[in-house]
Amino acid sequence: MDKNDNKRQQLISEMFSASRSNGGADVSAWRRLSMHLSPLIGESGFAALYGRAARLVQPRFPWLVLEQSSQSTDLFDQLGKQLSSVDADLAAETNAALLDTFTKLLSGLIGDALTIRLLNSAWSDESHQGNAKEQK
Amino acid sequence: MSDKVTVGTLATSVPGLDLLLGGGLSEFSFNLIAGAPGSGKTTLAHQIMFSLANPQRRALFFTVLGEPPLKMLRYQQQYAFYDLDKVGSSVRYVNLGEDLRSGNFAGVLERIMREVEAFSPSLVFVDSFRSVVQTAKDGNEGIADLQHFIQELGTRMTSWEATTFLIGEYMHAEAEANPIMTVADGLFYLSQHQERNSVVRKIRIVKMRGQHHLSGSHIFRITGDGLRIYPRMLPLITEEQPETGIDTSPVRIPTGTPQIDEMLHGGLPRGHALLVVGPTGSGKTVFGTEFLAEGVRQGEKGVALFFEKTTARLRNSVLSNLIASGEVSVVSNRLLDLTVEELIDDLIEVVRRTNAKRVLVDSLSEFGLYLAPEFRSDIRGAVFRLLDTLAKLGVTVVVTIGLEDRFTELRFSQADISFLTDAIIALRYVEREGSLAKFISVVKVRGSGHSRDLRQYEITDRGIEIGERPVQIEGLLSGHPSMRDPG
């Protein structure tokens, strides 16, 4: 359990350091995750899980305004805006906390193995593609 | 040589299903898995999918408005067949919920085709198709559009060389599932039958084009390994019969009670089923235990199938020791909604695994207590299948039946079970000189002579001890015995 928890957190931090981020306000990780996960659990399933994660981290980051939408793209636009409005470190911390909570919830529902598999395919594929484009 | 098209079949590893389908799934067929909620449709679909999917034969699973996909992933993972390594590379899930809600059938079809073209699957699943059909009834789209949609989906999937499964909740598949029924090549119908408190799951292949499938309902159970189907049929004789040809002088095996071997003219013919019938306390289990113990002495493993209450065998130290030593295996059941198919399946498995030569069934009178209520009315059919299976396994069997003693009647079993066995030994009580004496006789041995004596016996610490000579009394069975006239 711990090992898988570590693996999941490691993937999150790797993803953060790999992405050519515009600071902590980068929501591309969310978009990539959504691209892989929404076909699987449905757009509304994704939005519901995101809503729950946001509600769980909100007490730690009271400035985070909870958005209601069943469209993940709307949610990420809003999140991006909110993250840009605060200090980069705080934004990064909030984003990481959200991702950690979201993936933890997902893992509780569909298991660590499948979650890590999904994160791997969502983030590693895209970062490879990103690198390939960069090399051109 | 024939120029006719050969329909390829895919062997699913769902136990029993391929036999039901007549060899396996028809390749590129368009199938419907129907049944009430909770009947095991999604599980069957997943089991088929995971058994067949590999990187060369990919599977695409569309979820619609049925079970929420998150839950489906959560619960299906609990089954042993769910192989996480296949998810992503060989198995892909796609949620169609939004497409169906926002669009029309044409939109849904386009989405399905887009996903199919992107992933090139050989297997396509749509769960649950009922929700697609409901859209037709409630929404703007009419039944005619639905029919067109299904026809189109069937045509496109077959052209894509994909074997397709639609999964839908239908209580009465044949009446409700039109128009899918017409288009579908195969229809699997799953159901749960309740009688009193017992529920028995059944599967029926209503239709399977181009294949000689087994008709009728067949039992299945769902365990941690998924579905296990028990096709309702007798085993093949060629597969199991160890000796071919007609046996004119069968090998005799000792029963463990020498005087009985003598009465049988040299022991019990190997492969026979011997019925030991008698009232309570007459020594049926003692005889059965001796039969197994003798087998062990001869180097033959045994299997005991118990329907007696479990504590009874704990008090039988000979039997307990045989079981503890591993020479005798026990098949027993704690479920009270047993089906004959499951019992036979367990028995075959144990006999093959241990290479057993002797089987004791003790006792058939309690057998009915373990069966699910719907099978209790046909004990004779159940015993027939049990004994037929054992005969084909080539084992020698002793079955016991407890029968209340109706002193003046000569009955050997309930429900005419005695006709199903090869040999019969009857035990009974008779009043003699102011005490209750026990008498034994051999009633029949198929294809062989045997003693016709009525002999007195005792049960001692050494087992059954039988008097050397027939009793000199007449009219024992009439209830009014008298000393035989020496003249």
C-alpha cells in the first residue's frame, strides 16, 4: 500500500518536474489525465471525482473557489485562473495537493495498480510527444 | 472437398461455455447477453473479454448509461480473470454516456466507429445496450431509427471483423429484445430462479447461428474466478471408459468383509455400483468404511461423498484415520442449494486428482436435503447422473440408503433408485428368540451368480461379522418366522 502510494506520489512529482511548466499554475497535467480518464469513467465521472478532491483540499487552501461543472475543460480553465492569481509556490503546492487527493480517491475506487497504469500512460506518453515536438 | 465458408470459433476459457456453444464463440458474430439485473451479464462479458483479449486480438468495451464505469472497474477487478496487464494495451474502455445523451443514434454510431477505427479491436462490447434502446422509446428517435441503428452496427462490426456483444437487461429476452433478436447471431440468456430460499443461476443459449449448441437451461455459479457453467449432460463413454469391449469376466475386488465377498462369489465386480440398503443402525456406514479401508490396504485411494451430518463421521475413527492419512478424500458440501452438476463436477475433480479407485456415497437418503428445492423432486434423475458419471470414471462404488424397516415389505430404495445400481445388499432386523437380530442377504449382482442365503450378522469392533451358515428359520421376511422343518 505504502509502496504504491509512494509510486503514485513519485509519478506526480516526476510529471511536475518534467513538464515545462509555467510555474505552479500549469494545468496541462489535468488535461492529459482527463484525456485518458474521461473516456474510461465518463466526463461526469471525472468531474465528480475532481469536485470531491477540490472539496477535500479546500480547507487547507481557503482561497480556492469550488466550481460546479460537469465539463472538465471548464474546471481546468477555472483552476488555471485561480492558480495564476496566487504566488507560484502556493499555486504549485495547491496543484500538487489537488492531484495527490484526486489520484488517491481514484486509487481507492479502482485500485493502485490500475491508477498507476493510467497515470503512467497519461503522463509519460504526452511528455514523450512533447519532447518529440521540441526536438523538431 | 467443400467450398462452403468455415466459421471460425474462439475458445473462451469460461468453464463449460464452449461446450454449451458447440465448440466456442463464432468469430465475427453479433451477440446479445440478456438477463435481469444481477444475473451476471457484465461479469460474463468481462470473463469472455479477458480470456480472449491479447495484443493481437484487442477488445473495446463501451460503457453506456448502465453501471457507472468507475464501479464496474472497481468490482470487476475482484475477479481472478481480471488481468490488469491487459488494460490499456489489449483492453480499452470507452464511455459513451455523454454521446448518447447529447446526440442521436447516428452520432453514437459515428463515435463507436471512430473508436473502433482508432483501436482496431477484434472484440467489441456495449454495456448496457438497454439504455440505448430506452433512448429510442423516450426520446425523439423512433423504434425504426433504433432498428436501423442496430442493423447498421451489426453490419459494420461484422465488416470490421469484430465479434460483438451487446449486454442488456431483459427479463424476458425473447419478447423484449426485439429488434436486436432478429439481427443477433447469438443470444445468451442469464437468469436466477428462486424456489423457497434457494436461488439457482441458469444460462441458456437461446440462439447461436451456424453452430450446434446445447439447448435448454444449464446451471452456473459465480465465484471469485467468475462464472462456472455446468452443462447438463452425461460424460462421453469413450473419454472415460478405461477398458474397452464387453467385459465377460470382470475382476473381483474384496469389499473388506470376507464373508460378504464369499456371498458375492468372489468379491464385488470392479466398476460396479453396490447399493447397501438397511434401516438405521444396521451397519451401512460400517460396511462402507470397511470397503474404503480394504481399498487402502490394496493400495487403492478412495473418495467419500458424505451427506450424513458432519459430526457423525468424527465419531467413526477408522474413517477419520483414513481421511487424516490422505488415502481417502472427502467431498462434502455446506451449501444447502446444491445442484447435481456441481456435485458431479467436484466428484470428478477429486477422483481424477487422487486417481481414486473406490467411492463411497453415504447416504443417498440425506442427499435430497442438500439439493436445491427444485431438484428434490427428481432424486432418481440426480442419482442416475451421479452413478453414470462414476461408472464412466471406472471406479467401484458403494452407495448406502437408509430405509425404514417395513418388516413385511421387501423394499430396497426410495424412488426406484435400486434399479440404477449393479448390485444390492439388503440389511434388516428380525425378532428372534426375544431379541432383535440382524440379517444380511445379497439381492442382486448384475451378470453374476451370488449367494441367496439369509445370514445373521453382528457388528463388532472388527466390523461386520457374518454367521457361517444360513439360518434355519423360515418366514423371516413375513414377520412371522418359524424354525425350518429339518425333514
